[in-house]
Amino acid sequence: MQRSTDTRIQIVMGGTPVEGDATLVEDGQAMPERGYAVRFALGLPGHMPGCACCTLRGPAADALSRMFRERATGLAPYFTRVVVLASAAGEAAVAAALDEDVVTKARFRI
């Protein structure tokens, strides 16, 4: 019998990060006092969603890609879990990135 192991990085919505976790923090939320953390913003005042100066992937997908890249290159500590500190809209943006962005979906899971 073959076993399939899901090696994607686990994402947890809310809660308290523990040692070894990475934290994805929406603008307006408090940064954790220690540990590796990356901020993301849902939108810039005056900008339309998907405008030419903003990314097409979305801020949550971009932030998760940055976390993965920094982990892979040694700029961030090795982590196997990401705790998301965000509003309901921020959590929805992370969930949408996991559902709609093929690169994010390949690297992370809820």
C-alpha cells in the first residue's frame, strides 16, 4: 500500500504563533513580538483591484510566495506552518489565494 504525504506548508487562520511558525500579518494587525513575519495589504487607497501598478496574483499570494522564497534561500528560518493574523477579509484573501493561485496551492495548504 502506498502512502501519499502532503509536504505543503500548513496554513492556520488565527491563533497564536509558536516557536518555529512563520506569521502572515495583514496591515492593521499587531506584529508578533518575535519570530519570522511578513505583512500584506489588501489594497491601496485610490487603487482599483487589479490595476496595472498592482500585481495580478493578489497581495496574499505575493506575500506567501515571498515567505516560501525566503525560506528556500535561507533568508528566513525553516518553518512548516504559517499562522495568519488578519481580518475576515484578509483570511478570505488567503483562502482565495490557496484556491485560485496554482503556485500558492502547490506550496501551501489549510
